[in-house]
Amino acid sequence: MTVSSEVPGVEDEAPADESVESAPEDAPARSRWRRWADLPAMLAYLLLSGYVTAEFWSDPNHREPVFLNGNDAMLTQWFLAHSAHAVAHFENPFFSTALGAPEGVDIAGQASVLLLGLVLAPLTLVAGIGVTTCVVMTGCVLGTAAAWYWLLSRRLGLHRGAAFVAGLMCGAASSVAEDAVMGHPHVAAQFLLPLIIWRVVLVARAERPVRDGLVLGLLVTAQALIGEEVLLITAMAVVTFLVAYAVRQWRQARAAVPALLRGGAVAVLTAGLLLAVPLWYQFAGPQHFTANPQSPLPFGRSVVDYVGLPVHTLWWTTAGSWGMVAPVLGLPIVLTLLVFGWPLRRNVVFTSAMVVVLVMGVLSLSVDVHLRQRVFPGIGPWRLFAYLPVFQWVIPLRLALIVIPAAAIGLAMIIDRALKRWAEGARWPSAIAIVMAVVAVAFTVPERSTYDTVVFPSTPRFVTSGAWQRYVPDGRTLVTVPPPSLQSFDGMRWANDSHGDIPIPGGYFLAVSPDGKSTTFGPVPRWTTQMLNTVDATGQVWQFKDGERERFLADLRYWKAGVLVLVPTRPHVAALRETVEELLGPPQQVDDVVVWDIHTLV
């Protein structure tokens, strides 16, 4: 299958690794070759995913990323655990009061990777949340690389070697590999994007627009339940590509409009019906929110992100003003596209992909454009979209995630052309182009320290044995000392290790502010949370004043607490214990923790 047979406007050339004319007796041999030809690429992508996730697999239940002290990763684990809980107990997957009790959390409005959690629920229930998290991280890298390889080799008909390099670039990209281990699978899970893009192509070909529109709607639904932001960014890139394509191939584009309208209508109707319930929860359900906890506009890319050199790679260390920790593309890739892409300037697929690189790259600079220490305020074209509904939620730097596969398509086409030229006898120019492209991609693979982890304490046997259930009847919560908040994630870890069964107050997620006009990272801490966090930070026993015991009990009643459990690994556990003892008396020793059974008290 060639590029030209599937996408109009591309030169009609056979792939370099397939013979145009093959003898009939060679058919079985060719069939066997095609069956196994992709195996080396898949093994290489598996090694890449292992390189990225090795530390997590070494101890799945006690490893978390260094980034933000594992906060985002902990929240993602809670979402995965909640999905398993919802499956096991036939509960609502879009809303829960098991986190942030008693108000609860609007799961449909969070980056909850709901589809992944539901699909992997059996694994979570059997193997635990740590193993599921490692599978998700591995799948993001492996699946994304393999999906782009499939699109380029099997559908666009490019040489497998060219498709392999492009897939490697997509899988090793910071928006995939780094976001996967940082706890952002809603960004890193990009394996459906090539399928969505290809289905749009099939809709435009007008062979079966209704069927292809239906499949497109199913794929859009699936991606929306993994990561809506990535879906929106992909839609922007597809529109950009189609416009660029139409400028070069107006007659073909105009002929495809009726099929795109029919197939698009079917896709929108299908996705709309399937997503009606989660979208209602997201925009109108309980605890839904309508504002960002902070403006996303400061989080834009710098110009140097695209033309700088990677600071730390497997091969070198760069210093100076042009060094970037994780460049989107980097100078080697930009130079390769500029120099060796010139012969492909008449190829409409190549030029349209480069337009996507340029447009989405410029938009990712946000409103205020940064060039190292210099800032050019207000000149970024993202200002045209920044305040529109839906777009106001987009973090501008994430627009660059589609720049990487678009540039990878360009590199793959450069390598594919070079391999064909090599076969025709043009050795040196082809060799230089291939080496430049491969080396440019190799320099994007970060060094191992990028994926470093930290070890967190084991979950108490009180939790893992299920002993907690005797103290938390239906309608009650387990309150850790200190309570779950941005300063203490122990309660969320314990809930994760119980497959989401333990209901807790507080926590870390996007919550509605008390006035309902803004969003906060977790519920606003109550007096008891602030008091115990102060004790935990200072090591000083709290000196209670008149009326504070009543405030303490009022918070416990608000949380519908059934039991208080002292976190045994806190740095000032003795001060925490003495503080609570002054209010509730001596605790009980249960397994490896001390508890205050208060369900009759409150």
C-alpha cells in the first residue's frame, strides 16, 4: 500500500521495502515476512518503555515520581482505584463522595483517564494499584510509538525503517514519556490519535462515510474519556492540516467536503450520545466548576524549546543559553526538516504537516512570547483563543504535543525518500539525510535521571488487611492524623491501596471554592486540618483555647468521621498523638497503627 493510493497529492512510489512486481510463488514468503517484519520495531518500543518505567517496575507499590513530590501521580492512582471500585460495586464512575467527603468530587470534570481505569479495573482488583499504574505508564509509551508506526508504515506506506524512527520520536517525546511517569496519562496516552487521524482520512475518501463516521465517533468518545485536552488539540491540528491541504489541492478538497460533512455529522451524533452523561456531570453535575485554579497562560513554550539543544541526553550535556531540559524539537530536528525537506516541497502531505508544526508551535508560545530572558507581551496569536469557552482551559504549552508527531511525519518522509534514492544509486546524499534524521531523533531521548523516583512508606497492615472496615460503617469516613490535604497524602495512598474503598475527607483534586466562583486544589482546609498540619510541621503540641475543642468536634461531624488514624510515618508523630489525646483521650492500638474510634462520639 502506497502513500498515493490512500492520500491524494503524494507521489505514486512504492515503499522501499516492498517489490512492485513479485512472482506469485513468492506470496507465502512475503506473507510470512510481513507477519514478522514489525516485530523488531515493537520490541524496540517495548525496550524504550522499559527504559522509561524501569524504576517504577522495580517496586510498583512504593515508587512515585520526583515531580511535585508525586502529587499528580497520587491523584491519578486514586482515579484508577476509583474506577476499579465503581466496577466492583456497580457505582457511578462520574461522581464520588469517597474523596473530598462529604461534598465529593466531580470525576468527569477531572483528568481522570476514566476509560483506562474502567478497562484495567480487573487488573487493579487482582494485582493492585501499583501494577496498574506501571501498566498505564508502559502502555502510554509503547502504545503511542506503535500507533504512529502503524499509521506511517501500514497506512501511508512509508518504509518500515522510516516509520520506526518516527514512532521512536513520538514515544520518547516529553509529552509522552515524561508526562507518563509524572502522573499525567491524560496527556501521555496518545495511542488513539493516529487512529482518529486515519479515520478522518477514510471519511474524506467518501467510500463509506457513514460507517467511517460511526467509527470516528467511537474513537472520539474513547479519547474524550481518556483526555479531552489532547482530543481538542488533535482536532485543532486536523483542521489546520485540512486547510493547508485544501490550499494545495483545492479540487480534491472540495470534492471531499460532502463526505466530510456526512461522516462528521455521524461522528458528532455518535460521540454526543455516548458522552451525554459524562458531559452533564462535567458541566452541570454536583461539584462541577467553571474556572481554573490558576491561569494557564503563563505556561507557554519558549522559542528556545524548538530551536535549542537538549541539556541532558544519553549522548551529551549542553550548557549555555540555548540548552533546554526537554526541548519540543531541538535544533538538530529543525535543521534536518529545513535542509532535507526541501525536495519534498511539492508533496502536499509533507507541506501540510509542516504547516501544523508551524501553526501549533506558534500557538504554544501562549500570549506572552518568551525568548530566554526576554518577554514580548501580548504578541502571541494564542490570544485569539485564550478566552474562548473550552479553549480557556487549555494549557498553551501542551499545544506542542501535536507538533512532535507532525515533525515526526516529516522526518519519516525524508528518510523514506532517502532510502528510495539509495536504492536508485544516490548513496552519499541519501546516507547524509538518513544519518542526520536518525541522530536528530536520538538526541531527543533524555538521560535516565529524567525518570527518577522516590520511595514512599508502606501502607499500614491496618489498611491492607481490611481491619479499617470495622471502624468505618457506611456513610462514615476514615480521617488520618493529619487529615488528607496538600501537606499530607497518606490518606489518599491508603485509599488507593484499598482499591478506592476507603472514603476520606479532603485530598488533592480540583474542587469548588466555598463561594462557588473559582476552583481550588482540594477543598479549603478546615480548622482541624490547619491545626494538625501546624503541629506536623513544627513538632509543637497544640495549646488549645476556649471553644477549640468544639471546633474540632464540629469538623469531625462535618466529615462524618468514623475513626481517626494516626499516620505512623509522620515526622512529628508524638506531637500529633499528644495533641489528639488532649481532646479524645488515649487511642487504641490496632495492628500497626493507633486509632480513635469516634463513630459514637460524633
